[in-house]
Amino acid sequence: MARTLDTATREALVERVRFYRDLGLTEFYRRPVDAALLTADPDEQPGAPGLASETWETNSKPILFQEDQPIPSRKPTPAPPQVAAVPAAERASALQLIRDEIGDCTRCALHAGRNRLVFADGDPNARLMFVGEGPGADEDAQGLPFVGRAGQLLNNMIAAMGLKREQVYIANVVKCRPPGNRTPAPEEANTCTQFLFRQIDVVRPEVLVALGATAATYLLGARQPLAGLRGRVHSFRGSQLIVTYHPAYLLRDPRQKKEAWADLQIAMRELGLKPPAKD
Ligand code: SF4
């Protein structure tokens, strides 16, 4: 018997599974549900959209969890070749050209729900660049990346490294907010990262920090649990790439801040930075 979850339950469920996904857990099992616990929705019509019987049916086989849209479950599209270096004095205008080319973008489905496209923020000549997953509600409203609670935490992380936000460059895998903050679908991410890669080529940061599993997936071109990617230096388009937790995840589980700080210290080592002296 099918039942449709109410919006609040559905969002809570998605949030919980995101939490597990950040931990690198992607396989879930369906447990048989007592039919007496399920009540039919009188408004439901056969074939109506929503979480239909497939969600509640008994099934002992392991499944890859799917949110509203599938989380990246296959290899991302290979990144295009790196373009020639842009002189430092011309990087701001080169980035503006990319922004102009994106325009009022409708290249993927995410355009339909956005208020503002979030291109990037920060110094075009930054030595350090952060890449997150995609805009949330605050970012969508302001047109800037990482300006909500997670952004405040990212600002604190940057300050702990002895830097100011204006000294780094910040962008996301996708530039438009996915509905309900879901993970971008592969088609959306693969379409939008073609611009992200060009931004990286222009900025040419010495160190790139991938914030969370989605950023790591699309930068490294392989879907792997975060645990296997953290704690070492990768290489991407001429930059040293460090993988760490997304600040939104750290807000949900502050115990992992220590681990994230260890990752940031790797980035600092690569940049030759020392933590600021405490007052
Ligand atoms: Fe265009 Fe990227 Fe927005 Fe999709 S997410 S509509 S590709 S700017």
C-alpha cells in the first residue's frame, strides 16, 4: 500500500541521509514494514507522483539511496583541457568574460528554481580557492557563495588559517540552487562544472580545497567516500587539491571540526602559512 510522505518528514529524511552520505555511507537497506502501520492516502490516485510504493515495499536487497534526484552515482564527465595561463592583471576581466558567457543561463534544469545565479566571490589572484557544492537559500537570495551559517563557519576557518575571506576565491560545483538543497544531479553538475574549471584555470590557485563529497567527486572525476580522499594532497589542473568536510556538515557534527582543521593545516603547509598568533 503506497503512502506519500509529508514535506517536513521528507526534508528531515533527506537531511539525515545527507548526514550519512557526508560520512561516506551510501548503501541503505529497506526493512519490511508492517502493513498495519501504513495508511492509505485517500487523495492518492494511481500513478500519482511522490514517494510511491517503491519506498515502502519490502525489499532485502541493498540499494543506493536516492534523494529527490540521484546522488552522483557514476563518473563525472572528464574535465576539458586546461587553458593557457592568464596574466595576473587580466584575471578579473577574464573571469568577467566567463560570467558574461554564462549570462542568464538555462543550460540545465536548475535555472528554473533560482532567484540569483551565484558565480563566485573573492580575489581573482588568490593563492587559495574553495569549492563547495551549490548555493543554499541565503546564497540564492544574495547572489554570493557561502553567506549563510555555513558561510560564517567557512569565514572562521579562513580566519583560523590567518587569511581574510577577500584573499581567497570561493565558488561552487553548480551556480544555481538545487530545489530543497538536494545534491546536484550529474547532468546539472557536469554542465555547470565546465565553467568552474575555466574559473580555476584563470585563478590558478596554488591550493584548492574541495568542501564535501560533491566537490571532491566533480573535481577529482571519481566518486569515492570522503574518508578515502582526506588527509593527503591530490593534484588538479596544476593546483594542489585538499579534500575536507563541507561547513554545513560541520555545523551538524561539530566533533569533526578537529578533522577539518587537520585538513586545513595540510593546505597551510602547502601554502607556507602559519596560524595567526593568539592574542
Ligand atoms: Fe547554468 Fe550552472 Fe545554473 Fe545550470 S546550474 S542553469 S549550468 S549556471
